[in-house]
Amino acid sequence: AQTVTQSQPEMSVQEAETVTLSCTYDTSESDYYLFWYKQPPSRQMILVIRQEAYKQQNATENRFSVNFQKAAKSFSLKISDSQLGDAAMYFCAYRHGPSGTYKYIFGTGTRLKVLA
Amino acid sequence: DTEVTQTPKHLVMGMTNKKSLKCEQHMGHRAMYWYKQKAKKPPELMFVYSYEKLSINESVPSRFSPECPNSSLLNLHLHALQPEDSALYLCASSQVRTGFENQPQHFGDGTRLSIL
């Protein structure tokens, strides 16, 4: 069975600085997708970034980028130029690849605090 | 603005009441999901519908009864709930067609449910 581990329950970063959130996963599959979701106090889960396992290039979305190490089964999220609005719970999620209904496996989450 | 709409946003009910949660999306997604989320925990999958048919039931107690009347609407009927069922209930939707495997789930804002 697949598992997702986020070893940092809480992280803090100074505004405008860079922070990296870690995520590791375990799977025997070769075709899968990885996601980072953000959940602010407003409750909605918001997609931050996604990575297809078959792509070697790390995904980037503006200030957010990932370091995807397939062999090490690691998928960390880097937030550059941190802003107060980045404060939220961040969940790493794994999803099996083929088309159809998808079962996401979420990590336990990392609460990010941004200090002014 | 969220593309998945959940109503009500808050619900307080007694253990003998019957109520329903509603979820609606108009993105043409043919997979819809119910999750339960306790405070400071990741979402836990409850049910998945694919093309209006139940495809995954994660051994959820029968006091929770899902229904998917059409491709845009998902309901969760509640009856005789227990205090431990108090949680945030999230709805999500996604594409299921071949070629859209990298598309993420889109989440609603959730219904905060309290059982007295």
C-alpha cells in the first residue's frame, strides 16, 4: 500500500525568505502523480503544484517549485519570497496514475507560519 | 471563487435528526468525492462516484448515505450520527477521461458539521 509522510508538523519562515517543506512517499508503481495542496483557515483545499512521475523536470508555479527525486521517493516544496498569505496547512498527496476514479493518499500535513 | 459549491457551510444537528449535505459542480467532471476531515488532520476519503455510480466506499458506516442524482450534484444524507462524526466534510470533483490524468481534484469549501 502506498504511504505519504510529512515529517515536519510545523514550520516557520520570515516574510520574503525561502522555506522548504518535505514529503516522502512509498509506492511500487511507476505511473503516478504528486500534488501539494494548501488549506488556509478558510478551509478550501487549493492546489499549489503538481508533478507527473514520468517527467524528470521539476514543476514550477511562480514562487512555488518542487524538488522531485523519483529514486529517493521524495517530493519537497520550496516557497520563495514567502508572503503572509502563504500561511496555511500544506498537504502532500499521492495519486495512482491511470485514468479513472482517483484515490488520493494525503500526508499528515505541515502547518506553515509566516512571520512579519 | 470556488468551482465546487457546498451547502450548508455550517450544520448543527442532534443525534436523532436527518439532514443532507449538498455539493454541486459545473465543470463537467464525472468523478465526485466525499471526504471527512478532523481538525489538524488530512482529509479521509469516504466515497467516490464515477459517472454517477458508486465506485469506492471506504467502509463508511451506514448512517452516512451518499447519492449522486446527476453528473453535477452529489448529496450526503445523514441519519443517527454520533458525536465523533463532528468534522469538516469536503466534496471534490475531477476529470476521469483518458488524457486528463494529470488534472487535480477540485475541492469545495466544506460543511462544518457539529453533532450535539
